[in-house]
Amino acid sequence: MTHFGIICPAASGHLNPMTTLGYELKQRGHRVTLFGIEDAQPKVLAAGLEFQLIGKSDFPKGATKDLFTQLGNLSGFKAFQYTINWILNVAKMSLRDAPDVIKAADIELLLVDQASPAGGTIAEYLDIPFVSCCAFKL
């Protein structure tokens, strides 16, 4: 069976669909590991998936709550700028930390959330296939 890797933001709207997808793949006999910051770990483990930590120094435990609290105090263009900077910082960290961890885990295919722009680049760098995932509710 395939060892799938998942890259997605540590936010419920991204973790919930990606861990659900991972859970279903695991039910079908595959191995699934999510690569993320420490705040994602409890939800990933609760879904029965494996977890590999990246970005510990950049995004320590509680960083997601702090980021969302700050974002909640902003609006308009300032909120947009804050979000773009957040995505950029996560992408930098992912490009720096994820390739070695993913390679060591022997991932065969990456499932990359649409809000994780570094994921496809990481997969191409490691010469493994990837699928861009988008989950939304109509």
C-alpha cells in the first residue's frame, strides 16, 4: 500500500477535511502521515493518523491561537496583509523543514491543501507525485 503524506494549515477548516481524507485512506489499508506544526498534532492523532512535526521553532504550541486572535482584531487590507504574511512565513518554514522530514518518512505521494503553496514545490523537489486538494461546502 501507499504511504501518503499530507501538508495543510493547522486550522480546523483545513485539518478537518484533510484528516477525514487521510482517515479514509487509512481505512483502505494505506499509511498516512501529516506534516505540520505542533498545534495540529492533537487533531491528527485523534483521527488515527501519524504526525511529523515541522516548524517547532517558528510556530510553537499555541501559535495558531495567537495568530487567529491577532487576525480577529484586524479588518480590511490590514487583515489581508496579515494573512498573506502568515502564509508566506508558513511557506518559508515548510520549504526549509519539510523536505528532509518527508524524505526520511519515505512518503510516496503528497496530498497538498490548496492553502499550502509550498507543498507542490516540495513534492517536485523530492520527485514524488502530489495532488492539490480543495474542500469546500456549497
